[in-house]
Amino acid sequence: MIRARGFSLLELLVVLVLLGWLATLALPAFQEQILRARRVVATTALWELMLRQEQYFTRHRRYAMDLSSLGVGHGDHFYLDAHGRRQEEPGIYRISVAQGEAQTLRLLATAVGRQARDHRCARLWLDSTGAHGSVTREALADAAESVPAAGKSACWP
């Protein structure tokens, strides 16, 4: 008698159930890593823009509120894509300038597009004193320019 080779339907179903279960465990962790990698892109852009602002401040004794003065955009904002390149249309972060207290400057990176799912770190900020932090999506909805006191933030690498 010739014995049939291959898998039974039950064996295939068990394998499919196990693969589906593993995928449901791995997918949220993978998506969280993507959000964290994009946050690094935004924080790097904020530090680079602050360096340009400090160079501008050295020459002009004031910070540039118009990013075209720094050669990085038109007006008071620009967008970043997932690779950290500046662009005109919305990408993953909107980078903007806000006046800080006294002679300080605050740079903001607000999550937009696909990054808007990042509820815990909806807005990242850096000021000219070196203080930095983040704002949650809920706090951002409460006040358009809400920025808490500086402190340790899980959103910054």
C-alpha cells in the first residue's frame, strides 16, 4: 500500500493559527519601533535646526523666526519625511519655530501624517537653553501651544 505524503488539513490549520498568533504579538512591537525611529529623525532635525539658530544668533544677536533666513525652508515651518529630508508637503513631522520666554527660542516638531498615531509623543520641543521634552496628543488637544516644564522624556533618545 502506498502511503500518501504531505500535510493534513488539520496540521495546516494549526500552523496557520500559530502564525497568526505570533503576528498579533509581533506587529504592535514592530509598529512601536517604527514610531520610535521616526522620533529620532525629528529630534535630530531639531538639534540641527537649533545649531543653525545659534549660528544665526551669533551673527545677528537675535534668533530667526523665519526659517528662510536659515536656508531651511519658506516661512515659519517645513515638513520632514521619514528619512529626515525637508519637504513642502506634509510628511511625518511639521517643524516650526515658536518664541520662547525672554531671549529664548523654542523649536517644535509636531507629528503629522502616519506619525500622528504617536499619541504619547505628539509634539517634541527643544529650546535654546537645551531643555527639551514632549507633549501627548491629549495635552496637545487641550491647548494648541501646550509645553510642559522640561524634564526626562521617554520620547527623546
